[in-house]
Amino acid sequence: GGDAPAAGGGAGGDDDAIVMGFAQVGAESGWRTANTASIQQAAEEAGVELQFSDAQQRQENQIQAIRSYIQQQVDVIAFSPVVETGWDTVLQEAKRAQIPVILTDRAVDSQDDTLYETFLGSDFVLEGEKAGEWLVENTQGEDQVNVVELQGTTGAAPAIDRKEGFESAIADAGNIEIVASQTGDFTRSGGREVMEAFLQSQPDIDVVYAHNDDMGLGAIEAIEAAGKVPGQDIRIITVDAVKDGMTALSEGKINFIVECNPLLGDQLMELAEQVVAGEEVEKRVLVEESTFTQEQAAEVLADRQY
Ligand code: GZL
Ligand code: ZN
């Protein structure tokens, strides 16, 4: 249309196309790169003009990116908060600028839920519970199961919630104990380094619970370097189900993977269109995801999109 854009109206380009500012966490894992590809492709298909930034897993960079989108007066801001805390100030600035915000993937701990229109992402506590339930079912009769835990980024919702869910699922099983737990920051190198340390400090490790595939793959490198057989001497449970993880699962180096679906691009663009049109949207939108055993991985590997 020819009329002046309303406050928060789209910047640049065709004035009918929605302009979205997306502040991504970084490119720390296979999951993250698949998530980015999904968002960029969905924007293309939906005719959304996407301003995209990579914060290299640093909160100050994400906040800076959000501020630049406010300056540009984009129609809608979306982001995956690298950690849960510290967002209220910049989200209040977006609210004052009348630019709606959509949370994707990770959550914020803001008490004021008028600071964002909706949160689209997985239920990370459920993911942790699925991992713990598999371990309980598959260690019946074992007297002492020692677990080492590779946590995700300190303070990140998936790290906090996957830990909580796993612990609640194993709580009543008297034979399972988390003997060590440390962050590997969701990266392969982080998982390898922490696992090397655990192999030095822990006399008997039976299971690795890694909050994502990438840290699990790093742990496999450390386990093999120590002359042990991953998936047998030390069983491994991970979360994500990206291609590299599913390959290791089909090869028997990982024992169980809980899927965390990164392909939320289409749902995001649909929500953005509704939000910009001023329509009411659900405050919480879940993504669909499942779990995989070694047999199931072998069956679906060829069809995996990410
Ligand atoms: C989960 C996402 C996590 C992935 C990791 O939704 O935030 O961040 O599980 C990624 O692989 O680094
Ligand atoms: Zn043991």
C-alpha cells in the first residue's frame, strides 16, 4: 500500500513483505545449523524479508542485534535466547517500539509474559525425562549404574531442563547415580575435553548422558582414545538426532537418541504473519519430535533432512 507504515512498520523493500529480524544463538552445533537453514528457507518460501545475525553464543551480541532491529523498525523480532536470564530491558525496548517478539527454541525467565507474543520450541524437560526413562528401562537388574553428564551451555533453558527431566526420571531407580556433571557448552570439542577429564577422574563410568549429539560425538572420540568401546563398555544417550548423531547410533556407538526438532522455520513464519496481522496466537507452541533406538536409526537415516 502507499500509506506511511504504522509505528513498527516494515523497513525497506516491498512494503507488503514482512520484515523479520532474527537474532540466532550461533553455529555451535549441527542442530543449530539445521535450525538456521530451516528459518532461512522458510522465510524465502513465505516471502518474509529476513535480517539474520549470528551471536557466536554471546548474549551481548544477541541484545545488540535486537537493538539494531528496533532501530530498523522491523515488523517482528524473533530469537533463540542463548541463556534464560537478562532479557527484560531489551524486550521492554521492543515493546515500547511496538515491535512484537517471538521466542523460538529456547525460553527466557521473564516474569512479564507481555514481553513476547509466543514461545515456539520443544519441551526440554520432557526430552530429559525420555532419556532417563530409557535408561531406567534398560538397566533393570544392574546393581550400580554410574552416569556422567555432559551439560549444555550453562544457564541455557535446554541445559537446565534436560538435567531436571533426566534427574526426575531416574529418581526412583535406586541403581542409577550421576557421579559427575559438567558443561561441554553444546560443542563437540567441549564434550571431548570434559569426557577426557571424566575418564581420568572417574574409576567406573557406565553411561554418558549428553545434552546434545555434538557433545556425545566428542565423548566418543575421548572414549575410543582411551581404548574403550563406545556403546558397549560405556553406553551413550544424547539429545537432538542430527545426522552425525543418528549415524553413530546406527553404528552402535550411541545407544539412544531423544529427538529435538530444529525444523521450526515454517511454524515461525506462520506465527509471524499472524502476529503482524494482530491476530491472537497461542502463548506456547510445541514442535513435534520423537526418540530413536539403534534399529530405528538404521531405518530412517537415509531420509533425515538434517
Ligand atoms: C535445543 C537447542 C540446543 C540443541 C543444541 O532446542 O537450543 O542448542 O540441543 C544446540 O545442539 O546447540
Ligand atoms: Zn559400572
